[in-house]
Amino acid sequence: MTAAVEVGLRTEYPFTLPRGYVDESGQVHRDGVMRLATARDEITPQTDARVRQNPAYLTVLLLERTVTSLGHVSTVDTFVIENLFASDLAFLQDLYRRINQDGRTEVAVDCPSCGHSFAVDVAADAPGGS
């Protein structure tokens, strides 16, 4: 019998928002962490009245539950997610899909100058662009 080498399960993914969340004092928060979603994360919001009224609100609740930190924001709640720029919300939706459905965060890209293809980790520590 061959023993399988177990690789640790990655459950947290650092990210850098393209624009960043601007808090009440004008401070911009771009760096954060998203964790893998659990079954409870996906099931519990289904009973929320806001989701029954507007199914698109599910995204807000899923991100509120799985974005564990964002800059120096003390708590990532629905107010924070609702006040993200649209490009940052789209970035987090894509990251959520990548880590929870695809199981990876790399995306294939082509260099516009030389045409070389390579992979970029969208959840890496490199700063996001806008």
C-alpha cells in the first residue's frame, strides 16, 4: 500500500482590490483575505429576507461571510460590501467563484508585447491594477 503525500488544504486567500474600500474617514483599504466558503455560508443567506426580495443580494451576504479582513477595517459587514466600488465587487465575486468552484486562483494571460502565455495568480500578494 502506498501512502499518499498529503498537501495542506489552502483555506485562506490574500487579495488586493483594484480600487479599494474607502471608509468614512477617507482611508483606502485594498489588502484583504477571503476564506473558503462552507456549506453553511451558502445555505444560511437563502433564508434572509433581503435575498428573497432581491436574489442579487446573495452576493453581498456571501462576501460578508467569507471576506475575513480588509485593510484596517475592524469588521467586514454588509455596509462595507455594499459600499465597495463595482470593480472591486466584481473582483471579489470572481475570486469567490475561483476558489470555491474552480479550486484555483490562476488565470491564463498573454503578454500584449510578445504574445507569450503565462498564468497569473489573482489572489497573490501582488498589488491589483486598475
